[in-house]
Amino acid sequence: MAAELHVELVAADRSVWSGAATLVVARTTSGDIGVMPGHQPLLGVLESGPVTIRTSDGDTVVAAVHGGFISFADNKLSLLAEIVELSDEIDVQRAERALERAKSEADASAERRADVRLRAVSPR
């Protein structure tokens, strides 16, 4: 059996995903970070960006995460975010319209949120 870590992805209003994983990649204020089993303990601030979870059974879970914290200790990774949207929950057309609207209104934070949603649906 491959080494694994326990992951909890939690939004302010709900538990989004929980399970075993072999790798989690997230964006922090210090840059992108990959966490694997046995990683050094860490505590960081999440930036808006996609989070990619490689599950122990070989699947990939991708979510758009908007702000929050990441914590790892004792092979348990917690991602506590203000807003989390799993890629299959994202309406691509709605996100594209939101991106265009944000660009036309020069709303940088709304533009960033829409861009993160679109990247979670089709990682670049």
C-alpha cells in the first residue's frame, strides 16, 4: 500500500471533501506547495487558486479555493477556506460571463475569482 495522508477540505459553510490522498497541491502566499505523506509540519495562508488532490485510489479532485489556511501535521492535511467550489460544481458559462463582466468593470478581485473557477475546471 502506498503512503497516504488524510485530507480535509472545508469551506466556511460546509465540509467539501475528506479522504486519503498521495499528493495535494495548493497555492499559498509563499507560492505553490505540494504536500505528500511525511511532509514537514506547516501552517500557511492560502491564496485564491485551484487545489489539486491526488486520491489514494488514483482519482484527481480539483477545487477552486478562495482564501483560507493550510495546515499539516501527523499526516493530516487541513485546508480551511472561505469559499470552496469543486470543479464539477462550477458552471463554466456562468464563470466565463463573470470573468468578462469583471474585466469590463475593472474589478480585479472578481476577475481573479472567476479566473480561479475556470482554472479549476480546466487546469492549465
